[in-house]
Amino acid sequence: MFNNVLADVEEVFGSSAWTANSIKTVPDNFQGNLNNAKEYCMVMALPSSSEEVAYGVKKSLTGLVAVKIFTPVGFGQRRIMQIGDLLDDVLQYKTLTNGTTLKSSYINVEGIDPQNESFYMASYFIPFTLYGE
């Protein structure tokens, strides 16, 4: 089930609906070169709970899809909120290919990135549930 959630999330960020936004998007453990990106997103799926639903017949997996948003410093929150709206367009209230269902999103604005002070950061979160097995 864990791999199904990850596959669903990766499929969204590889889709033309997302790539048309031209925002560099990488997995959270990305170690490569961002080619001097002016803005980018890091994506992760964070399972947090699993339980049996109906007498051992079905299992559910819940958690969060988290997207760390990095935008240029000096422009306030506007671009972070715009990217949040773009993320909502491809994620919020959707049921993905393997059955992962997504709910309502929220954003935590975190301020200047301590590792690269040219970026302003925020985290976008959206809860998911997957039923299976």
C-alpha cells in the first residue's frame, strides 16, 4: 500500500497538468543540481497511520502529502499562495489512479530558508487515505 500512495503522488507531479506550470519539482531526498532554479518544490508522501477496517478484510492507510515550496525572497507570500492554488488544482479532493483519496489542503509559511537565504519557504500539506488489501 505504501508504494501505491507514492506511485500516485509521483504520477501527479509527472503529469502534464502539473508540468505545464514549469515549477521544478523533486523528491524530498533529491541530491542533484537544481540548475539555479528561481523556485522549486520538494515532494514527499508521509504515511502516519494504518488500521484494519472490516474484520481483517480491508486495511486503510492515512497520512499527508507534503510539498515544500521555495520561492525567491523579497516578494512576500504571494507566489507561495499562487503555487498553493496550483497544487490544489492537481491534488485537492482528487482520487488518484491507485485509489489514494486526497482531502482539503493547508499551508504553513516558514520564512527564509536558513540553508539558502535567497529562498522563502512554506510547506503545503494535504491529507490522504488509501483503502486496500
